[in-house]
Amino acid sequence: MLEFNYTNILVGVDGSKTSIKAVTKAIAVAKRNQAKLIIAAVINDREFMGVSKAASIGFGNIDPSTIDALKLRYEKMVARYADQARAVHVNVKTIVTFGDPKTVLSKRLVDEENVDAIVIGATGVNFVSRLMLGSTASFVIAHAPCDVFVVHRD
């Protein structure tokens, strides 16, 4: 029988109930595989720069202190998840970064962290946003060069 273990597992988080469940499952998979767990929150730059990629931080309604506060909120969230992983002796790394969550999770972090499996929640945003922007999970499934595990709500 061929045995296969994952070595670097990436879990994308956004604070939604589904992503909380994804973290729990990712911790279990990492522990079972004795793998490193990378917990990543990708702050969608479209949320504060507008739809146009030409928009600049600091213009319009958003100032740098608002962006710093948002990043701090995500850093605290991933730190709590990392504590859960360390409590069961899982090697963990946290990442909070800016960009398009779809491409950061499916490509950039996979390459940078040598990821061989991704765990992601099926949904994180509301239905209308999914229709307009497309599902991050669907994009990751279609474009990631590694195995992707999708966690669904109850």
C-alpha cells in the first residue's frame, strides 16, 4: 500500500464560521500528517481601494490607521488559531498579507511555502458578493497546483 503524507498544509481564514471550521479540520490533518500548518489571512485590497487596482491607499474614505487596525484584527485572529494548533503540538506559521485572496492562496503562498495541500471554507462572504466576485473556494480548486480540501458548513 502506498503511503502519502502532506508536509505543508495551508489554511485560508477570514473569520467566518466556515473558516473557523476549516482551521479545526486543518489542525487535525496537520497533526495526523505531522505537517507544518500555515494559517493565512489575506486582506482583500479591493475592500479598501475600490474595485479599480489603480486606486491608492490613503485616498477616499480610508486612511492608513484604518488599514493598520484591520491588519491588527486579522493578526490577532490568526494568532488565536495558531495557539490552538500549538496546543496539540502542531508546527505552525501565520501569515497576514494584502492582495486578492484567490491568487494569493492558490498560487503565491503555495509557491512561497511549498504547500502540498490547502484547506479552505466553502463560503466566507455573503451570497450577493459571491455572485459578483466569484467564490474564492471555486477559484482555489480550479487553479491550485496541489490538493484542496473544501470545508462546508453544517
